[in-house]
Amino acid sequence: MRNRFLVAVILLALPVVGAEKNFDFSEVRENQIPPGFRSVVSGQGRPGDWKVILDEVPPLMPRLTAQASALTKQSVLAQLAQDSTDEHFPLLIFEDEAYGDFTLTTRFKTVRGTAEQMAGIAFRIQNETNYYVVRASSLGKTFKFYRVVNGVRGVPVGVDVAIPSGVWHEMTVACKDNQIRASLDGKELVNLTDKVDPLKSGKMGFWTKSDSVSYFAETKIVYTPREPAAQTLVRDTVKKYPHLLDLRIYVAAHDPKAPRLLACKDEKELGQAGGKEEQGAIGQGAIFYGKAKGSVSVIMPLRDRNGESIAAALIKMKSFPGQTEQNALARAQPIVREMQDRVQTLQDLVE
């Protein structure tokens, strides 16, 4: 079943072909973390308390009539924990994609906090201690960018500006190569080039500091898609074996019980959820066989150089009279072995 939370990848009519993802929190039940995200903490203290709640948000489009409501109730992402530790940075990281060049837009609202009232976007995240961040501070009245290297914050770059709490604002972050730009409510306030060993790509996440309670809504990222090595592997294999009706590679990102389609012949289907068979191939190294009219399918583990199962390969082939499970496995095994010769680690597949 498709992950309804993520809008399917859409090709855009841009000078450089890009893709877009919208994070629609209305598809998430209240008091739940959006699927595909992982809550961690950068610095000290405990991870944040991230969940989807309802809040009143002004519409993006102007009201058509004076009688139209100025606010609408909608689902938003909230960070509700109030850990006043100074070096406490709750992060909610989107695990299903890494981004190089992109433009991200989100709406945010700082709600309360005694020590801090901050909201930000972390990006090109390598891990909890290495990333970029752009953050807005209502108490400090600043809008700034900085880089975190091995848990140490770099020199902030930005401006002093009033950012009222309890009011929805818009933040835009754009990266192209090593150039980083950020805007607040449509006004560009950060424009810099990271010339010292810049981060080239990474994951994105929502960010707060200390005891800040902050909300996020209507988040969209337009990006230049990077084809994972697994997709190249599928394309090359299908070209070599024309009798293959389909070839799919599933990986388990942060949740081994929820494998996702990383590569296949029809790229429109990327991101779909795998089933128990794919889960079993990854988790237990199990092999599965299925037969349909005119075709047979085999699901086998794809192993790394240490023999550990890191992915599931679904091989769908044309059948022939007298086709049996045994000879279907015999046909699939050399295909999987050839793919494994090109895969040393899980990272080899996803990057």
C-alpha cells in the first residue's frame, strides 16, 4: 500500500528537472509522529515530544470576502517537550530521502518557552552532530544560520529581526552546491557560501532549542533528485536480462518492519511499501516464490560483502510450460549474485 503521507514524486517544468514533496500532516492521526520521521536529540537532554495536533492557521490565499474566516483549523506538527537544558536541540529527521540541491518552504510558529522560543530547519544532516541549520528566535529577535561540526556550533550568520511569538511565519531555505540562502516572510536575510569542506547532501529535519514549543505546517521541498545506485543496478540488470518482467529492490530504512521500494522498472512506483515477504527476506534472509498467469516471481535477500541481508530483490520472470519453483529459483539466483557483486554495503545501494 502506498504511503499516503507522502505525495508522489511529481516532475516539474523547471529549467532543471526537479521533484517535489509535500508533507501533508492532515494524513497523520493526532498525537502521532508522521511516518518516515525519526525523533533524536542533538546536544544534551532527551529527544523532543513531536506529534501532530490541530491548530488555527491563516490561509495562504487572501480571503475572497470579508465574511470568510481568517483562520482555519488544520493539522500541524508540534514539538511540545520543554527541556530547559541550554544545549538541547530536538530534531525530527525525515529518513526516507537525502537532498543535495533544494528549496524548502515551511510555515512555523513559536508558541512558548522561558529559556528559548526557537524554530528551525536542519538540512544536509549527516547525523545528529553534523548538519546545517537555519533558525528563528522570537526571544532573541534573530534569524540566523550556522553549521554544527561534531556537535560544536559554528559562528552564526544572520540578522537581528523581530519575530513575534504566537504568529505564523514563513521560512524558506535554498541550497545550490555550497551556496545557502534563507528567507523569512519573503525577505532574504541569509546569503552565504560555505567554502570549507561543505556538506554536499544529507537529510532534512525540523529543529528546536531548549524549552521551545514550536509548530510547523505546510512544508514543501523542491529538489534535484539524485538517482540511487540501486536504480542504476536495476536498469543495467533488466537490459542484460530482457526476459525480466520486473525487478524491484526493497530496503528497510529506519524501520525493519516497513521496507520501501528503492528501485524498480517503473519509477512512478518508487517509495511504495513492501509486504511481509520483503520484510522476511531482509530480516530473516528468507526466500519466497509466487506464480501467476504467464509469470513467476521470486523474492530473495540481497546480501552485503559480509553476507548480511541488506535488501530484498523481487525478480519477476516470464514463465514457460513445466515451470517449477525449483527452476524459477535457479533462474533467479545468478541474477541476484551478479547484483551482489556490485554491492558491498547498504550505502552502495542508497547513494
